[in-house]
Amino acid sequence: MRNRLLNIVVLLLITTGVQAQVVDSTKIGDDSVHVSISPEKSALEARIDYQSRDSIKFNVKNQIVELFGAAMVDYGTIHLEAGYIRIDFSKYMIYAYGLPDSNGVVQGTPLFKDGDQEFESDTIAYNYESKKGIIQHIFSEQGGGFLHGDRVKKMPDNTILVRNGSFTTCSLHDPHFQIVFGKAKVIPDDKIVTGPVYLEIEGIPTPLVLPFGFFPNKKGRSSGILIPSYGESTNRGFFLQNGGYYFGFSDKIDLAVRGDIYSRGSWALKTQTNYKVRYKYEGSLNVSYAVNIFGERNSTDYQKFNDFFIKWQHIQDPKARPHSRFSANVQAGTSNYNTFNPSSANDYLSSSYSSSISYSTSFLNIFNFTANLNQSQNKQTHVFNLTLPEISLSTSRIYPFRRPGKKRTFIKALDNLTVSYVMNTRNSLNTIDSLLFDEFAWQNFDNGIKHSIPVSLPLKLLKVVTLTNTFSYNERWYFKSIEKHWNNVDSALVTDTMPGFRAAHDFSMSSAFSTKLYTFLSFKHGPISAFRHVLTPSVTFVFRPDFSDQRWGYYQYYLLPGSLTPTRYSVFENAIYGGPPSGKASMMTFALGNNLEMKVRNRKDSITGMKKVVLVDNFTIAASYNAAADSLNWSKVSLSGRTKLFKNLDLRYAALLDPYIVDTSGSNMNQFEWDVNHRLLRQNTGEWGASLNYMFNQASFGKKKNTLPDSLRPKNLGITWNMNFSYTLQYRRDYTANALEPEKLIQTLSFGGEVNFTPHWKVSFMSGYDFVNHDFSYTSLNIHRDMHCWEIVFNWIPTGFRKSYNMTIRVKSTILQDLKLEKKTDWRDYY
């Protein structure tokens, strides 16, 4: 009833010619008010909503409404909050300011919102007819920054004129720093333009003065100049770095063009674009070119490097095309680019780059198609591998004898027979990065097509033995082959490449038996509850014809001078998919896998009371016997094992043991070690490896977990830290005669961590040590100090090729990112 009465009173106030007494809404009684109205068009264009915590007072005679205590008024796009608000309908004015509390502190200072604009102030006077206003002591957020002003005039188009104000990115009402000006004009969603400005820090004016100020005030992307950083390099002279222009085309795509220039001739050009189409795809493309010059021209130490680098990343939204996918992750360029122009420490430390562009799709519910473009290169060896393209077409497993909804009553095992098809084609080039464009021709590429048709029939014998029978057919298509002959004139073996289509096929059959044997040992008393040993024996038989026989035509011979025995070679030697194998195979392979676990009693486990501990994750012994070979029927025996202890320590072992003796040159002879040296096997190679990775922090050495809720838990105001280290030990021994590296030892330690002394002080570091080469790996120390709207960043690399330091004091906000003080040394000065 009360709200209805208030609405009636306001309706009377917004008309002219009203004659009545002053009414206090808190004292409305039974007396009626006599009103005579002279109708006249109202200035209001929208409904006014209002409320207050304490009271609302109406002055009908003067057409004034006063709201006391947490007052709020909504009119169109305007929202106003204040301790006191007065609406004068006769003058179309709204006044607002705060009210002092019992201690004399002003509460409820006005908060004014008009569309996207929002600001706080001490007093507001606003004309809702002309949409002009006068605001005293404004505080407003503008495009990520904060605007202060002693006196502000708001115009009908929402433009703001400011007198005696400042602009800052500090969110405090009393900012740590500000750019002070006498006059300014704020154009919403565009820019802030000022007269002469100077920088003030902690209330102290600085001599940094400019004739005018220009601040972007546009939401989203906007084009503009990228201010370069400046400095001096001992080797390359004075420089300007990362200066350029940013093009904010739209929310879907942008472009940044940056450049570096040095007084001694070095320069670089870098472009970066980002693109995104919602629910379809997104990505980025970086293309860089640099010319790095070291030393004086015409001097012995003069060096010039022309380098480039390309980065492209493209990600497709899985919902865009559920049955197909396109992705790209490209990193390619010259090997020296990230040596002299790295964008991060990871770029500098990477020893190789790889790229992949792939497209995959499926169709007809059975076929899968994949096309890839791959590239890899090594920074140290400069080896460059390019695959352009690699295509694969495959089918899912086909069960030709299965009939949906019907069970076979005769030879049920045929239901499990599967057939599939795989086609692979590849076109590759292996070269050096500096010769890439010189050798980029069809005749220098290795290419071929391979078809594979595997047929498999798994069977279950006695419910515990698995028998898998497989027939595999392979067909290879090549567009060139080789011929070898001895050239008497040059006294050299000549290999000729013969163009033309050649096909080669091979096939093989195999049967594999496997099962599992379990051994348990239980204890009723003591900490150990049980041991479990799992044996996985397997026997595989493989048959393959001798495809080096002359009837197949895949192998040829050449005769060396002085030799009575011709030398055999494959016409598909070094082909991309190889050629059919030589030699008849009637081979049987034996393997025995071992896994050892134990269960210990664990009081912490309230459900089972047990804890499983893996003692040996896997230990496998394998060997094979080829009945079709005329000698050396047994292969070498291989041993391999691995396990993990204490969750962080990995142990590995591998060895090759030879059952045959060798001559003085290291070649095997058809005599067993047992017959000559009275031992079963002779060790060929052995390798041990251990790696330990561990992470810990202050909680690792603290008390038991606090079960109190967050509201009652005391806040940790002390030092927080975390550390990690990784230790690797690998030893390899080669016992064969004429071994190039009889012993090899790798022993490294890498470590890093972070210490937060306070919520605003952070120190991080990383380093490592090579115990074999007695040298430290890449080492860096970083210190960060958060000063609310400023930050101090210190980076120090004490040793190595990138030895340098960099200390920067800067504004955190990207709007004023060029307001900084920087002192650094260029690591390229030590080159």
C-alpha cells in the first residue's frame, strides 16, 4: 500500500502547477491532500525507481524528493547510489552526496553509472533533461586505468571534461603513482587526451614532463604504435628493440609487426598474428627474420648470420567437425636463430625442432584417412628431415565370418577371424638445413607406397592358453631402384639410381602361444602379508620364405676384383620402406616375463588394511632359434628389467648374452661357448640405469594435515617454498671387440625451486651439474617483488653462453608497460 502511495506522489510531483503542503513519508496519516493540477508535458523519458534505507521526504510544493540513507535511483540507463539524493523535478536536477556518521566520517559517497561508464565522487549535480552534470572529486575506471579529477563536467554524449586530474593504473584512491594534468578530455571507448603532463610518484613530482598525454580508452583490440626499448650492446652497438605497430583488425584476427635495429648493422623483423573463430578454430602465426653481425667488417673475427624462424599453431574445435580434424604445430627455421634471437629460455635450450601438420577423417564407418606433413631438425648437427607428405589409409577390423544376431554352430572360432588393410605412402628428404632449398627437387626425395593386409585368428586353448595365428602380406611400390657394379677405370664401386616403377612383396606366417602362471606365498604374522610372482611364458613360431632367391628378382650381385664370391645386395637398399628380407626363416622365439609383488600390512588403509608394493615391475628373458639357418641358429639372449622403488626411484637393466664364441676380429663362429670356454653365455653388452625425481616443500616436513575448516584455520604468514631435483645415472659397457665406445657413463643432477619469503617477495632458481664433464648446465636466478601496481624483476644467468643479467622496474599494467627503468647486459656481448 505504501509503495502505491509513493508512486502516486511522484506522479503528482512530475507535473507542474501543483499546490500542496510538505509531506514526510514517515508520518503519513489519514488526512488527505488537496491537489489542483495544471497538466503539462513531463521532462521524464523513462520510469524512475528509487529506494532508501532511512526515509523519503516529499516536498510537493517545490517538487522535490529527498532520499536519506543508502539511497538509490534508477532512471533509464542511469543508476545512482549515495548517502543522500535530492531530485528537483522543477529544475530537472538530481543532487547526491555522502552523509557524516556519528564520528563525523562521510559515508555513502555517490556512485554514478551511465551505461558502461561508472565513477565515484564526493558530490554530483546532474540534469536529466540536458544530460549534463558537474561532479566533484571523481574516481573512475577508464579502459583498464583509473581517472582522478577535482572538477568534472559530463556532456550529453558522455564525453567527460576534467580539470586538475590524473591518470594511473593503480587501483587505490590514493595511488602510488599518477600522471598529473591540468585539463583532459575523455572520449568513452576511444581515448583520453590531455594537456601538459608530469609523473608523480608517492606524491612527489618528478622531472619527467611531456607537452601532452594520450591514453587509449578502447575496450578490446585497438591499433597503435608499439614503443621500442632502447639500450646498448658491446658487440652490436646502440639499439631499439621490439618497436613497431599493432593492427587490431577485429576480435577474430590481429597483427603485430615488430623490429630491432642496431647501430652496427644487425637488424630483425618479426610478425605475429592471432586468429580465432569461436566454435571452429583458433591459432597463431609467427614469422621472424634476423641478420646478426658480430665483429668489425673486414676483420678476422667478423661474422654475419642470416636466420629465420616460423612458428604456427592451429587448433580445431572438436565440435566443429566431429568426423574430421585439422591441426598444425610448426617450428622451423635456421639453427642459429634461437641461439642469437630466442624468445624464451626454453627456445634457447631446445636442441631440436619438430613440426607437424595433419588432417584426419573417417568415412563409411570403416575407413580412416590421415595426411601429415612432418619436419624435424637438429640445432647441433644441422640435420634437416622433411616429409612432404605422409598419407595413411586404413580400415577397422573386419570380421568376415560374423553374422549379426546369429551364432555360429560349426567352427565357432571363425567368428574371431579378423582382416584389415593399411596403406602408407611417404615422400621424404634428408639434408642439411643450409642446403634445403638447393636440394628441394623431386629426384632428391625418397618415396614409396606400402600396402599391408594382416589376417589374425585368436584361439583359447584349455581356457588358460592364448593362441594367436597371423598371416601378413606386404606390398611395396617404388619409383626407382639401384644397380651396383665395379668400375675398373676409377677402381670404385658405383651405385646407379634406376628410375621406373618397381613392386616388391613379401609374406609371413606366425603362431604365438602365451599364458600366465601365478605363485602365491602368504604369511599370517609379521608385516608382510603375501608375495605374488607372475610368470608370463610365450612361444612364437614364424615362417618366411627366402626372398633373396633369384626367382623373386629383389636381390642382385656384383663381383669385386680379386674375389671369387659375388656380393649380394638388394635393389631396394636404403628404400624408404626397405625391401623384402633375405634368408629363409623358420624361427621359434622364447620369452619369459616376470613380475614380483608383495602385500604389507598398512594401518593407514582403513578399507583393506593392506598396501601393495611392486618389487620387480618386469624382468624378461628372450631368445630365438632359426631352424632354417645353416649356422648360428641361436640368437643372442636378451635380458631387460625395470622397477620403481619408493615411488620416485626408477631402476633399469638390459644386457645381451651371446651363446657363440668369436674370432679375433669379433665375428661369431659356429661353436658354442660351453664347448670351448665351458660357460653357457658370454656377455656382449650391459647397461644399468637409475633416475630419481623428487619434489618437496615446507608441507613435506610439517605436522599432520590440519582438519580444521578454512574459517578457523590460522593463515600461514611464514615462508613458503618448493624444490625439485632430478638425478640420472646411466652406465653402459660394450664387451665386443673393436667397440667404438667400450664404456659410457652419464651422471647428471638438475635442480630448481621457488621461495616465497612474503606474499610479495619471490625467488626462483634452476641449475644442474654434469659429473662426467664437471660443468654446470644452464643456470638462472630470478627475483620478483610485487609492489601492488609496480613490480621489480631481476634475472641473472651467472655462467654459460647466455651469461647476463637483467633488472627491470616497471608498471604492471599493459596500458603503461613502457613506463619502466631497465638495466641489463646483453649475453651476445660474450659471443
